[in-house]
Amino acid sequence: MSAGIRARENSCGISIPRETLPVTVPDFLAARHRGTRLTMLTAYDATMARLLDGAGVDALLVGDSLGMVVQGQPDCLGVTLEEMIYHTRLVARGARRSLVVADMPFLSYQVSPQQAVENAGRLIKEGNAHAVKLEGGQRSVAAIEAIVNADIPVMGHIGLTPQSVRRLGGFRVQRDEERLLADALAIEKAGVFAMVVECVPSELGRKITAAVKVPTIGIGAGSDCTGQILVSHDLLGLFNDLRPRFVKQYADLGNDITHAVETYCREVREGQFPSAEHEFR
Ligand code: KIV
């Protein structure tokens, strides 16, 4: 089901069913106030966006994780703004109801607030995103403020920030409670409408959620966050290079694909496919 984001009335007082209403940034904030849990998954193309949206997910993140799960790179540092715009446009085309959030890739917002606004603007204008996401706590306040001042909704991202992988020396659980709480409060003050909290002990996920008024979207941050996000390739069993503890695999599509393609190859080689039903007479 979709996050409990409720039916709304139009200006004539007619109640419009939840399933047909697009999820908005204010819906995210309202969900936090109502105590409803938000669902979010990554998507990188129109077909997957259509499937995830149709299954009722509240928001789709065009994550720079596409560097790893789509492009086959070892991390997300090489992903470019042009690539993010392209994939965001595909996802926005496939999504009907879900909020579409585009990740700002490495070095597309760190240089200056002006650079951050210009690049966030391109993700909105050329990619058709509804909001952008960027990494970092106190160090990203100036970028967040500048983008929010341009009327572009920003989702924050604290805890394990994958774009910091070189400094961190790997993808590791983040435990500095004092700094992470200060990060959460700083980006909330700067104007984020929600924040991803990645790979922190559950107790810290709970404390961060209690400390802020905006929704927290956890990934490896425990069940007390307002919502949860996973990389869809992990959830569907399409990507096995990394197996973080926080991933729950709900399907085994990787093996299903291998099995289907092996069967196809065998049937072609043995002359079983195409058979009469697949031929034109
Ligand atoms: O890029 C991504 O997919 C992300 C999620 C892991 C939150 O940032």
C-alpha cells in the first residue's frame, strides 16, 4: 500500500482516491505529522519507474548508485550531471504518482552555492524531477539554503554518504552521535523537506528522528525512521556485488533472468523456438 498518503478533496469537495493523486513535498511533511511510514526506492529508467510506481511506492530516487548498479563502476564518484539528467527524465516519464527525487552527483554542488542552484535547476527543468537530494550535513548548509531559496525542494542525506567513500576508506557504519545529530539539525534548519539517514546504529536513527520535525528516510538506520529506502536492484536480487546487512532481498530476479535466458538459448539451439504459435502464416 502507499504510505497512508490519504485521499484529498478537490476544489469542488470531491474526494479523489489516493491512488490517482501525485505525491507532493507537503504530503511528505504531512506523513511525518500523521505518523505514517513513507516508502521510497531507487529507479533509473521508465520501465522500472512504471512498475514501482504502480506498486504504490511513495517516492522514487534516481540515485547516483546508478554508477554501481547500472554502469558497473566500483562507486558513484564518476557519475556525471548529464547522466543524472538523462536517467531522471526516463524515470519522470514512467512515474505517475510517485514523487521523483534526483540525486545531485559528486562535485555538482560542492564548489559554490551558485553551482548548486544551477545544477539543481537543470535536474528540475531538463530532468523533470520534483526535488533533488544532496549529501552532507553542516558542510552542505550553504548549498541547501541556496537551492531552497530558488524554490527547489531538497532532500538531505547524512550518516554514510557514499560520495565520501575515499575519505571514509569504504562503506562503513557511522557512529559519531554528536556530529550526526548536529548534521541533522543543521540541514533541517537550512530547509530540507526530508533527510536520508544511511548506515547508523538504530538507536542513533531513533534519536535523529526524534530530534527533527521533517521525515527521516532510513537505509540501515533502524525501524524508527519515518520511512525506508532501498536500492531496488538489491531488493529485487539484481545486484549481488555488495550485500549490506541492511538489505532485505524480496525477489530473486537475477536468477530468474539467468534461468529464462538459459532456457531461451537451449530452445533456439534445439530448434524448439520459434514454434508454430510464434510464426506468421
Ligand atoms: O544513490 C542512492 O541510491 C542513494 C540511496 C542509497 C539512498 O543515495
